[in-house]
Amino acid sequence: MTEAKDWAGELISGQTTTGRILVVLVFILSIASLIIYFIDASSEEVERCQKWSDNITQQIDLAFNIFFMVYFFIRFIAAS
């Protein structure tokens, strides 16, 4: 468990190259997710059901949210 904690701590640290890349990636994906929200909220079909397979913005947002979930678990492991 300590190996996983050390690995996670190094990974999320902004002092390593990998950590810096991860921090920048989280920032960029957060902004992109906000932009996707604005696009979806301003759509005329916001109150209609759409097939998930036809809505590319929902698919992209799901991929971003999976990344954020993995990032959360890495931070959780580092903090425990």
C-alpha cells in the first residue's frame, strides 16, 4: 500500500514532469467540459431526449468524467 501511495503522491505532485502534465491536462479538460456544458445548455433540443449514440458531446463529456474519476482516485490514494 505504501508503494501505491508513494506512486500516487509523485504522480499528482506538480514538482515532477508527469505531475505537471497531469495538472495541465486536468485544467484543460475542466475548461473543455465547461465549454461542452455551455454548448449543450444552449442547444434548442436541451429538453428533448436524445440517443446517446447520436450525441457526440455527451460521449466526450463522459470520457472527460471518467478521466476525472481516475484522477480523484489517484488523489484519494495519495491522501490516505
